[in-house]
Amino acid sequence: MMKGALRTKHGCWTCRVRKKKCDEARPKCTNCESLVIPCHGYGPKPDWMDNGEKERIVVKEMKEIIKYTSRRKAPVRSSEQSNLAIRIEPKPSTYPATTPLSGSGTGSGSSGENNGINQHLISDVHPSESETKEQYQPKPSISIEDSLDLMSFLDYVFPLQYPMYKPSISDGGRGWLMTTILQSDATYHAALALGACYRGTYANDHTTRAKTLVQQGEHLQITLGMLNRAAHNLCPQTTLSIPITMIQVFFFELFNDNPPAWTTHLEGLLNTYQCDQKASTKHGLCEEAKDILVGGLPAPEGPSVITQQVLTFRFLISSLLWLDVISSITTGRKPFLLSHHSKMLNTNSQLQLQDHMGCENWVLFQIGKISELYTWKMEAIKESRFSPVDFEFTTLTVKAQIRCSLFGHDNKHATLAAQFSGSTDPRSYITQAFAYMALVYMHVVTDDFQNRDYIETIYASAMELFRIHIPRHLLPTIVGPLFIVGMYASAEDQSFFRETFSSAPVMDPFLKHRLKIHVVLEEIWRRRDTPGFEWKDCINLTKNVMLI
């Protein structure tokens, strides 16, 4: 039986059962939050507080969590854990010196080298003692939990970030990613932070969730510390890993729905590349890789340092272009990298975003144009220099280009089934979805929520695509189109969007940033018929929303 009087009759039930003072903060008191234990609130007495078995179990669990969190700043591994560790620690980017061939391995100078070679040539087939010792010398290791976090990142988190990225074996698969993680401590800890976050999200017990919460925080702090040091002391061998790491930190903050943090990380990264016209020369790349990138040449086949550097850099730039354009929609700004679009997003570019994101280059190019057009419109209105004639001419040109690419040169409307009959490539459907989104986006930029009959056919085609042709498991790849088209949803179609944005596969407990999309959409439906409600009012609602 639990004995002893409680210290106070006030405070949360957790502090009362622990006999601790409580500051009675809402919704969680400071004690419980700092120790990562459940705060059982201030309402009716919980059922488990029975002075018996239930209470003992709960208190025991609290003690286990507190014991763990109290050691979080100085984790200690037992010898047993060390023996169980998996040997895949990140390796330095430079290889160790070659082992001498001599049996002793201690010779020096030309005489020693000659002796070593002669001894090696005349020795029998059995390895020397020093060679055997080196062969089986234990390598640096990571803990079991770190290995779980790493695999959680590779198997689950990265596919959530890039669901359409499925490189072929002939292209090296995701080998460049593994190499970057294992050769860069910053990228390594960023991956562990995301992996721990994912494991904690799906953990069944509170103890595991508490442990992973502490672990992800530790890994994130290590990552940020390394990035800060790297910003002041760039190392040519590791600079390519820095933006890769920053993207992963952005995703960590995004998936945890921390807008001030993810917007800062993203804008800082994009600002760097906006001002950098020769980014490929700033990443410690070998000369051959630089020549390939600057010349817009294909990456060489087969595993090599050159191929890995080219693939890594192109994946980085594709990610930046994608995130830049998608974020420009909901923030009301033009893309940071707009000046690079004509070169990087043309038809002949080696950067083909459909291989990374599922959407063809031309669509993203046009979406970027529309974001630029909206920014120009708002600035011109503010400065009293807006020309409706010039604006209309530009919008008609962009619309014509989108329709031409979408429907063919005859510019006649066609259903998705007619356009892609027999197609088994999901990228075709994703590209189509983003093209419909571009046309609807253009309409809201030019007409706000007026003249909806102008996009009736586009809306109907998009709904056919969403309901019938795109497999349900691909819906997470078209969050942007679902939202933009969904703003114009008819009363009978609104239930489709409610269900889509409140259930799997679009809604995933790990992707917390998507929780607000449905809320914003409902608010737009409520206000869109209000006189004077415009796209700028939508942006006030969406500025902390990322449509991925």
C-alpha cells in the first residue's frame, strides 16, 4: 500500500502522488514537462490512484522515465550494451594510411620498406600476427538504439520526405545518401534525430516515447552545434553535406510543426543559393564533378566518387527548387531561386524533378512564374503603378503555355483518361495534378474567388483525377493540388477533402504539419463568398502552411 501524506492538496495529480511542489501551469505543469512524464492534470482523481497495485505500477513507470531523463546530458553505456553494438559508425572522409606489408609493421625508411616487401614475398600463405590483429580489430560502434534510429530514417522517414524518389540500381540507388550520412557527423545526427522522432511517434508505451524525445533533442542539438561551427570554418571535404543536413533539420522542424524554426532554416538556405551563381564550385567537389555539373552532362555510370558527388549535388538542388516553389505559394512571395529556373528547369536539363518529386519540370516552372506574377501585382498596386492590361496579357500568356503543355497544341480540353489512357507511370498523374493546380492557382491570383465558372472544366477534370485515376497511396504526393483545387470545392465535394485531409494516407501521425491544412481549408470555404475576400486573405491563413 502507498503510505505517507501528500505534500499538498493542490497541484496536478502527478506532483501530488510524487509529493512534489507543483506550479500548476496549464495544460502541463513545469515539473512534469521537464521530466517528460505524464501530467495527469487537475480534474477528478484518476482511477489509478487507488493506494494499491495500479498506483504502484504508474509510480514505477514514472521513476523509470525520470531515471532516464536525469542522465540525458551524460549518457553512459554499459559494457553489455557496448558488446551488443552494431559496427557502422560514421567514417571520416579521408582513408587511413595503408598498412605496411612487413610482418612487424614497424620498419621505417627505405631499408625498412625493402625488408618488408621481401619478407612479404617469401612468407607463407598464413597472415602475420599484426595482420591478423588488424583484420579483426574492433571498429568504432554505435548503440543499438542509434542503429534503430538510423534504419527508421532510411526505411520510413526518407520515403515520407521523397515518396516518388526511387533511383534504379544502375543509378546507384540511394547509396549517395548512406555515404553522406556515414561520412558526415552532422548529417548522421540529423538522420538520428528524425529516426528517433519517428520511433517515438509510433511507440506503444510512454517510456519509449520519453526516451526517444530526449534522444531526438540531443541529436538535434549536436547537429545544430556542428552546423554553427561549419558556418564559420568550412571544410572542403564536408561542405556538400552541410546543405543536405540543413534540409534534414528543416524537415525535422516541419514535421514537428514548428513554423518559426522551419521557415528560418529554409529561407536561410535558399538565400545562400539565391546569391550563389556558381554553387557547384563551393562544395569541395572534384574537378571532374564540377565540369559535369557546369556543363549539364549526365553523371557517369558505375560507382565512383565523381558519380556520387554529381548525384548528391543534383538531388540537393532539386530539393531546394521544389521546396522554394511550393513554399512561395502559401507565403505570397516569388521563389528565391527564380533566376535559376530557366536554366535548371528547362526540358533538356539534367535536373528532372519527376525523378525526385514526381512532377515534371515545366509545371514547377509555371508555378514559379505565377508566384512571381502575384508578387509583382501586389507591389505594383502598393506603388500605384498597376497596369491591368499588362497584367492580363502576362496571365493569358502563362495560361496558354500551361494549357498547351497539358492538353496539346490544339488547346482543346481533354479528360485525364483520354490523355493518359494506358499509362502506368504514376508521374504522369502527379504532373497532371500539379498542372490543374497551376491553372487554379492562376485563377485565384487573377480573380480571387470571383468568376468560378471560368475554371469549371478544370475543376471537374481535377476532381475526376483525384477520385478515380490517382491511386490512394499516391495522394500524399499531391497535397498542394488537393489544397489549391480544394479551395473551390463545391458543397457536395467538400466531404471528399475533409476525409482526405483527416485520414491516412495523407494524414500521418509523424507529419504534424498537415494537421492545420484541413482547418485552413474549412476557414476558406466559410469566408470565400464574403465580399472582398481575396487571395491575400488566404495567404494570411496559409503563411505557416507547407503544402508537402
